[in-house]
Amino acid sequence: MDFQISISGFVALYIFMLAAFAGWVIIGHVPAILHTPLMSGSNFVHGIVVVGGIYALLNASTVQEQVIGFFAVLLGAGNAAGGYAVTDRMLAMFKTSDHPATHTGHGKAARVKSIHAKKQ
Amino acid sequence: MLTLIEQIGIGAADLAAAFLFLYGLHRMSSPVTAPSGIFVAGIGMAVAVLASFLYAFGVGTAARLNLPVNIGLAVVALGLGGGAAWWSGRKVAMTAMPQMVAIYNGMGGGAAGAIAAVELFGNKTQGMTELIVTLLGAVIGAVSLSGSLIAWAKLDGVIDKPFRVKGQQACNALVMLATVAIGAYIVVGSADKAALLLAMPTTIYLFFGCALALGILMTLPIGGADMPVVISIFNAFTGLAVGLEGYVLQNPALMIAGMVVGAAGMLLTLLMAKAMNRSVSNVVFTNFGEAAKHKQGKIKGSLKPMQPGDAGIAMRYAASVIIVPGYGLAVSQGQGKLFEFVKVLQAGGVSVKFAIHPVAGRMPGQMDVLLAEAGVPYDLIVQMEDVNDQFANTDVALVIGANDVVNPAARTDKSSAIYGMPILNADQAKKVLVIKRGEGKGYAGIVNALFYAENCDMVYGDAQTVLIKMIEAVRGLNLPAVA
């Protein structure tokens, strides 16, 4: 068995096409009220670029590559950590009237109902 | 080369990360499940980052000697970048969220550009396709980095005016052409070294210089109220750049995450542009909001000022009130006082709702977040398409720091710059009250016919100060609370 990943030509295009479609459909379902956390959340997701940065830095053979690689990881880590911090903070703020101060399961059914009612 | 075990480790971790990102974003489609959604995505990120250190086992001979140093550098960079961003993300005020998101987004674009730079300087790409994809990702990432920084400066008030000169578009087009030309030159030069006039590293520096300049020049002329579109575009750009570099690094997790965000950003961009009845290229390439050159239909009526206290009491005696908050509310930091006023009204049995225009604020959905921060339950917040036919049955529409999004000229005046833009039908309410700092015009630079309408009264002053007076006036009535 070979687990070496090798993506070329059309396989890459298939991956891009399916991912773009998935993104479009998933985001299309997000209500406008959540658009800011959604944007910072998707901002967090492209923070995965830090993985590419780590790869580039570990494989750096010259000082120049080390310096640029260092910045790639620094910036990527900032993207990921910052995106997570602000998204998490914002999402914790959304409350309903029935149970303003809690995030527990109480009144969950009612909340879900009111959201579904709003969608229609 | 990586051994089988490391290949499986990295592969499985990245597969899990890609799934957790998609599932996490999916959970974000409802305010109830959204907090767990970001947590799920966070786990995906942690798994992928930890597994990426397995790459250390597969570095080539050239980098083998540097490995201990490189691992140390990676850990330091992770700690520094992650720590600083985490700290700033925890501290930043909610009103400053758009510029914060712009910064984080620029960092992602910069990281993608830096990865491309390592590939280019180290001459690591194999074949023409990979080289072209690397260059493409480099341009998009660099544009996103410098453009986001300009967007940050504008949102933060460091740059407070759109910068516009004659011939700007021609200049931007030239810089774009130069970037493409240098890119093509790198592709040719890498195949045939003799074709190069300049040394390769110099050419690569020039390439990145042009790309960064392009991002700056593109963003400088765009005005503040168009920022929801701009931030969405750069978010999509960074996603694309990450996806493309993912292909170069043969990492499907980067490809999937990048492209998902790219598509998401595009969708949001189109939604925002649609909410302004403008095309994306119109937002990016035209200088909107310059002194209105077109003729404006004559406006009948006059502005009728009203005291804050009287306005507050009028609302207390209404049966229903719909509040239209705009960016002006955020500027005066009046969200908290607004919710206090709403609670005073509710205690008197008044039915209160918030109506949000899609482009209210400086990024998509910003008003929703600001109201949520002030404690407003989200079931009181209604989006434009759901609330518009309710205005006609409403006693009072209270417009706070919003202007163009309630201008009825968008429906009626074909000569208006905002004609055709979907607006909130606040003018159809029995009574309209407008809290506004002065008689100035809105972002589009046009007079708002609503303010002159028969059923409209103006309450002048800073939103927060006015709201405090309104609360005092209603409390001063000493009316019994209605259950």
C-alpha cells in the first residue's frame, strides 16, 4: 500500500470543484444574522495555511527560506488563533428572550422553533 | 521521504481536519449550534497543526542540518503569532471587529504568499503547471495581504478619506499588467535560464513588489461603507490563495479548506453587492459617493426637529416600534443604551423589533453582533426581507444613524444614485423618528427624501445622548408597568 499523496491535474480540479460547491451550499444556509461570525469563522478556517507554513519552514535549507518560512508560520498562526478567538467571542453573545443568560439545553426546542419560523 | 507511518499520520489528521472544518461551518447555520461549530473546527485545526510536525521526518538532505533550528523556529513562530493574535482577539472591542477580521485575513494571505515565496526562491516547484499555480497563489495572497492592511487602516480611521486621483484606474491596470508580465517572465525564465535579463531572485522580488502594490492601489479608492464587500472579497482571495498553495504542497486539507472559504467569500460578496444593487466590479472599480453629479428630484416638505424626551414619550404610547440601527449607532457606542430604552418600552407593553439592512455597518452582519453584545435577544432582530411588509402596520419606525438604507428614492427616483437598491420601508410606518447627528448627507452623498416627509420628525444629537434623554423622559412619566 502506498499512502504518498499525489494530486495532479484533473484530480485537483475535482477537489476544488467539490470543495467550492460544499462551501457555497453550507454558507448559503447561514442566516444573515450570523454573517459576521461566519466570515470570521471562515477566516479562521483558511488559517490552516499555517500547516503549509510549517511544511515550508521545516524544509528550509537556506537562511532566506528560514526567514520567509518563519513569517509564513507566524502569520498563519496569527490568522488561525485570532480568527478562532473573535468568532468564539461573538458566537457566545447570541441569546434568545426565553433564556437570556444561559447556553444550556433549556428552552432549546423553543429557540429552534423560533429560528425555523424566521426562515420561512 | 516520509515513511508509511508518518504518511498515514499526516494523511489521517488532514482528512479529519477537512471534515471537521466542513462540519463546523455546517453547525454555524443556526445561532443555537454555532458556538459548538467553531469549537469543532478548532479541534480540526489543532489536529492538523500537531500532525504537521511529522513532516520533520521527511525533510530532504539539504535541510537535514537545519532541522533542529527549523523546528525551534516553527514552535516560536506558532507561539508568537498565535499568542499575539489570540490576545488581541480576546481584547478587541466589538465595534472594531471589522478591522480585526481584516488584519487576520491579511495575515492568512501573507502566509500563503510567503509559502509561495519559499517555493520560488528555493526553486522547488516541479513543472510548469505547479509554477504557474504557485505564482497565481502568490499574487492573490499578496494582494489580499496589502489590500487587507489598507482596509484595516480605513476601518480603523488611520486613513479617513478615499484616496482618488485621475488616471488611477489606468495606473492600476498597468501595475496588474506588470505583475502578469513578470509572472510570465518567471515561467519562461525557469524553463530557459538564458532568457533571463535579471537574476531570478531580483525578478521574484519585483513580482511580489508589484503584487503588493496592486493590493494597495486597488483598495485605496474604496469608501468606508463599501467595506462589507471589500472584506468579503479579500476573505475569498485568501481562501483561494491557500487552496492554490495547497495544491503546490500536495496537501488536500489546504486545498479543501481554502476553496470552501473562497466559495463562501464569493457568496457573501455577491450577497453584499446585491444588497446595494451594484455589481462587484462597480464597487471595486468605480468611485462611488463622489459629489452627486446627477440631478436630484425636487424634495417637498421640511425638516421637523423634535426634542428627544418628546420622541421617547411618543414611542412609549405607541403599540409597536421597529428600530432601524445603522453605523451611526455603532459610532456613538449607543447599543447598550438602546437596549435599555427597548426594555423600558417593553415594560410598558410596546412591541419592539429591530430591522437590519444587509449592509448596515462595516462588515456583513456587524449590527447583529453589536446588538447581541448589548444583550438584545436575537429573536427580536429581523432581517430586511422578513420585516419590510410589517412597517405599514407599525406605529413608529425609529431610525438611528442610518441614512441611505431607508431612502425611499431608491424605490421611486430613477435619477438617484441608489435607485433600485433594496431598502427598509421605514417610510411606510405611521410615524418615523430619525436620530441623527446633523443634517449631513449619507454615504451616497444624496439628500434623503424620508427626512422631509410629512410623517417624519428629526431628533438631532449623538445617538447615545439622545437615548439617555429618551429613557429619562419615559421613566419620568412614572407609568405602571404592563405585564
